[in-house]
Amino acid sequence: MNILIMGPAGSGKGTMSEKILELYDIPHISTGDMLRENVRNNTELGIKAKEYMDAGHLVPDDVINAMVEKRLQEPDCEKGYLLDGYPRTLVQAETFAEISDRVQKPIEAVIALEVGFEELEKRITGRRICPKCGAIYHVNGHMGNKYGYCDVCGTELVQRRDDTVEQLKVRMDEYEASTKPVIDYYSGKGLVHKIDASVPADEVFAQVKEVLGKVA
Ligand SMILES: [Zn+2]
């Protein structure tokens, strides 16, 4: 199964991705991980990408696209893939259509996780993190065995500076502006499945399984 997953920060995309990967036994392909791996392994594309990153520039599309094309041809993609964070623009989506046709692995389903603003606000403004080890807590959930302190390392929990309503609004506007053309593009191909991700994770996954079951 060849899947693209989309969803704003706080939509539970990470959790859903893990469950989908397990269900279909496919690899997770995110451009961030792919870039880091190519740079670490000093591949030809990694060396090229590093030049841009070192100069403080974004890695251009043609480098990213070439990495994705190579990645899709690795043996672990035989049963499919889960794309995450790419394509993120209309131009990338159009180019990816050519790439994935060339390697005969076109996207079969786009999972678009949707969460209303109020629910996202609850999830994000209630989040607390450990500034030392990065563990995540929530005021409506677990706040440490000793309230307000990290279970792992004992450090006092804090709210991340950008986990505020104002920053959430900015991020949501950006997310919607950038993803809308991509969603519209795949909607035109009849591939988009909008999922209500404001419910608990197991209910979200039940919806995901149902729509993917109809595709497979
Ligand atoms: Zn900690």
C-alpha cells in the first residue's frame, strides 16, 4: 500500500503513522530522516544537500526528489510506503506523480487527519515537556508521578514557548495555506480520505483501517 499521511502538529500524525507502518509492514519515508541519513552516509546527494544546509539554505526540490526516487527503489518499499511531510507543495506533488509512476509506485491513498481548532488548542496549550530529556506530558493527562516533574530525569516540566494559542493560530494558517493546494490536487484524483482525528487515537485508527481496507 502506497500511502501519504497529512495532518497539522497536534493531530496525532506520529501515533497514526506508527500504527499504519505496523499494519502494512511498510517503511516510513520522511524527507527529514532521509536527508539526515544521506548526509550521514556521505552519499552523492547527501554531500550536495549538505552544501545547501551548511550555507543556511533550503535543500532544493531536485535534490529532495532525487533522494525520494532512490528511496522508493529500495527493497523495503516492495510492499509500499508511508510518505510523511512530502510532497508539501503542489509542484512537489506534480513531480512526485512523475517519479512514482516511473518506479511504478503511485500513491493509492492520502490520509488527511483533521482536528478542529478548539481540540488542537486543548492538546497543545496543555502540553508540558521536560526541558532536559524531551519527555512529553499533559495537564489533562499524566503530569509525572510527582506532579510537574519528569518521571525519567526528575526535571521540572515547562511549557514550550511556542505551545500557545497565538503560535497555534500562526502554525494552523501556514499549514492550511501550504497543504490546501496539495489536498486539492489529490482530491482531484479521488485519493483523499478525510479522517476525524479529534477523537481518541484508537477510534482514529479504526477509521483509518476502514478506509485503507477499501483501497487494498
Ligand atoms: Zn526528563
